[in-house]
Amino acid sequence: MALLVARDPQPQQMLGPIHVALLELARRHSHILGDALQIGLRQIHKALLLATIRAAGLALETHSCHALIIANPRPSARDKLKDVRLILLLPLVTIGALAQTAPAPAGPASAGPGFSTANMDMSANPCLDFYQYACGTWMANNPIPADQPAWGTFNALADRNLAVLRGILEKTSVDDPKRSPVEQKIGDFYASCMDEPAINKLGATPLEPELKRIGAIQSKDAILDALVRLHRTGVDALFNFSSEPDAKDSMRMIAGADQGGLSLPDRDYYLKDDPKSVKLREQYVAHVQKMLELLGEAPALASADAQVVLRIETALAKGSLDLVSRRDPNQVYHKMSVKQLAALSPSFDWPKYFAGLGTPSFTDLDVSVPEFFKTLDAVLKNTSIADLKTYLRWHVLHSEAFLLAKAFVDENFKFFGQTLTGSQELEPRWKRCVKATDHDLGFALGQKYVEQAFPPEAKARVLTMVKEIEQMLGDDVQSLDWMTPATKQQALVKLRGVTDKIGYPDKWRDYSSVKIVRGQAVGDDQSATEFEVHRQLNKIGQPVDRSEWGMTPPTVNAYYNPQENNINFPAGILQPPFFDNRMDAAVNYGAIGAVMGHELTHGFDDEGRQFDAQGNLRDWWTPEDAKEFEKRAE
């Protein structure tokens, strides 16, 4: 029931359909099961739960339908503003959608398909090709849509959720004085995004004020002033700065500076020298050139400026930590004073930067990758003012390209969609605008979604499932023959301390200060992003709010947060085929139960196990147990 097919297919396996197929095999061949059928119902229930936990932690970890890392055609301001590097996401999701030409009526998301043995290929021999037996008919009936790089039941559910959200937004976008404040915000934001004729008429003029300010820069001190303005609106230039939980004092929020400033998904895109990577960089430079030409630059100048952008971003990439190293929380936690940060990059006036952002006062912060800030200093010293201006202009353009005139949108998709992900077509505008609304005002839109798609009785049933799986995981820990009693006790303390967050937050986010002006798509996006920047910065020095969510309610995903020791299941994934409030418990345990077990095991995997029950980065394993874990993890 959770299947993903990529354009570059590989052998794939997924827990949901395999559980279904096993149940079907058991039904068809019950005559040979003998004494197994005499086991009490309670014992069967416990055995299935335990199998779900073990399979979720092992099979799902290694056979997750080969989740793809996909470059987002639209840079995510939320990813820049909030430190999510330690939030462990379900690695199965590449959110996509099947193209539709007419809006679906607003209604419960459960209207979509759920559990069905019709997805199985009964003609296949399960002893020879069990995956084909479990998933064959589904694969045959679900080719990858042209606007997607991959397709699976996660994507199909996300598509149905988008249709529900579209129905909500089409209704709230009608300019009606009876609308509530929440309906006005999300409706006008969506209406601005959908007004393509007005957006095309504006071209790139919404960016002109900032581009003119950058053009007028005469000194490197003024580069800092520009960077403050850009960071306020979520533009990922040079580096990232926000708030984050202190990894070793998990109840306190601190300031955090981290690597950033790249347009391609990761440092390795700039540094690998294989033919494919070299060609991709050539295509990236051509893309930057084309975008700058659309902005009005002559081809020769745009070509030279594109090389400048690549050169600066490559320099930043060389100082960046690779993704594998960033999995080790000790490699991305370096608490130091502001003076120590200034010593790493003396060319940058850090106190002036913090004052410009309007941060609360602080004396220490987490500098995630100290070597990066040495590199940043070298870039600032060795790069001309003209080249730094070119780099900043590019990032302003890149950050808002998805909301500019059609020529910019098409070129942006040509590289970040087609070239990087393999998508053949741009998604329909309504889908892009629904996603933009969810991105910028997701907890306002999510409030309306939950009203339609996730009733209280469903939330209560999901919570009961989570508690039962947690109990079974505790039994599994107790049964481990390689772990000493001391470490088992600490593991059980951590497991019992897990907080279960189901569906949506207890308190909805207040967007009343966000100014949304109908007809100003770029301005609305910048206003919402600036709100989020300040909301994050204002957390510095405050207690951690563990009731806050890192995903919006309609999201089809889930995550474990080791710094808060909680698991989070948005209402968006608690829909058929993963959870169906109308179905028998066995179906739900075989689907969303696997996801629950998967997220819980993140608390004890190579990364999550380094945090204790309170979410502090602390080694609670005996040396011999740590060695046994590493041996088994290999």
C-alpha cells in the first residue's frame, strides 16, 4: 500500500503491500498452517505488532522504495529558517501529484482509494517474485505522471490532499466580507498566486526595489546591509542563521549559524568531477545565464555573471560539510561565543548583522560548521564588490522565480524540474499555488483541512495504535540478548518519554500580523516569509516550545525529533491507504503501523540513539553495548 516507482527504477520493496500479500497468502493456504491458527487472538495481535516494529526498523530502513532526493524548484524558506537537520523524516516521500484538469469538490480525503487486494498480481508466483505478486497490478495501473519524477501511494495521497485543499482555497478566495480572518489570509494568498495574467504583466518588477538597492552598493559594508534584508525574506545567500534547540540543553533555544548560500541541492553537485556532474554544472550555468537574460542582461554579460555565481557557490561548497558527516550530531554542534565566531570570519561584522536582523541579545551560539565560516571569510575578502553584487542579484531572482512571469517560471522548471528531477511537465498552476499557500500559511490552511479530513475519533484511534506499538517496542528491547541491563533501562526510559503528536497542533499559529494583499503574489510570499523569520529569531533565549510542529497538517509524511523525543504524524498521512478509520485494525497496523514503528526506531538508530530521553546530546550507552550496536549496524 506504500509503493514508489522512480523514473530510474531499481529493485523495490515496501512493507505495506507485502503485509497485505502475506495476509492474502495466509487466507488462501490456511489449511497448511496447522497449529498456528490455534494461537490466541491476543498472542497473534502482539506477534503482528512486534513484527511490524522489527520490520519497520529493518526492512523499511533498507527497502524504502529508494526514496529520491529531489531538488525543489522553489527554494524552501522554512528549511532555511528552522534548524531541521536533526529531524528524522520518513524517507519514503517524494511528494508529487497526478495532473487533473478540473477542481475536485472539497470533501474528506478518505474519498480516495484504500485497502484493496485488487492492487496485487494474483497471476505472479509469490515464491519467484513476491514484489510483483504484492504490487504488480498497482504498478501496471499507475504509470508515472509526466509532471512527476517518481510515483507511489504517498504521491497519490498527496494528490488527493491537494484536491481537498484546492476546494478549500477556491471557496475562500471568493472576495466575501463574511470570510473569517483565516479564510481571508489563505484565500487572498491563493488568489494572488493564481492571477497569472497580472503576474505576467508585472514581469520581474516586484524584484526591482531590492535589485536597485543591490546595484547601488559601493562598499563591502553595504553588502552586509543587503544580506540582512535578504535574510529577512528567506533568501539563502552566503550562509544560514536562525534559532535552534541547544543540543546539550534541549529545553533552551539558542542562536545558530550554519553553512548555506548554494542553489544546487548539495555541496557534492559542485565538487564531483564525473562526467554527469560536470555536465550538470554546465547546464546550471546555462540556466543562470538564461534567467539573467530574462532579467534584462545582455547575453555576454549574463554569461560572465553566471560563471561568477558558479565560482562563488563552488567556493562556499568547498567549505561545507557533506551530507553523511552531517548525520553525526557531534559534527554539527559547536557552541561558542560571538567573539569566537568573529575570529573565524573577521571580515564580517557579526554584531552589526545581528542588530540589523533585530535578534534578541545573546552571547553564545551554535556554529554548526566552523570551517565553513573560515571559508566565508575568504570569499568575502577575495571576491570583488561587483561579483558579490552579481551573486546577491542571482539569489534574489532565484528565490522568487516561481512567482514571476511565465518565462521565468518555465526556465526555472526547465532546470530545477526537468534536468534535476526528470519531470517532463510543469505541474498545473493550481497545484503550485496550493503548495505555496501550504508552505507560507500552512497552519492556517491546515486548520481548515483538519475540519474536513481528520475527525477527533480518528485522532483517538491513531493514538491508541501508537501506544500499543510503543509497548511492543518496549517488549522487543527487553528481549535483546546483546544489550546489557543498564543500557536497556535507559532505552526504556527514553521510549516511555516519547511524546506522541497526532494530526495537528493543540494551538493554531497566529498569522494576524502577516499582511496579505490580493494581487501581490511576490509581496505576499515575502511578507509571510518575513513573519516566519522573525518568529524563529524571537525564540533565541526562550524555552523550547515542544508543542510546535515542523510539518503542516496536510503533509503526507511523518518524523521523529530526537531533540524533543517526540514522534509527529500529520493529518495528511493519516488518510487511506495508510490509515482508514472505517477499516479493520489489521489493515491499519499493516500500513500506518509500519510508519509508526519506523519513526519510533529513529529514536534508537545511529543518529537518534545519541540523544537521551530529554533530547540532550548525551551518550547513555555502555561502551560494550555501543560496540555491539555498531557491529550490527554495519
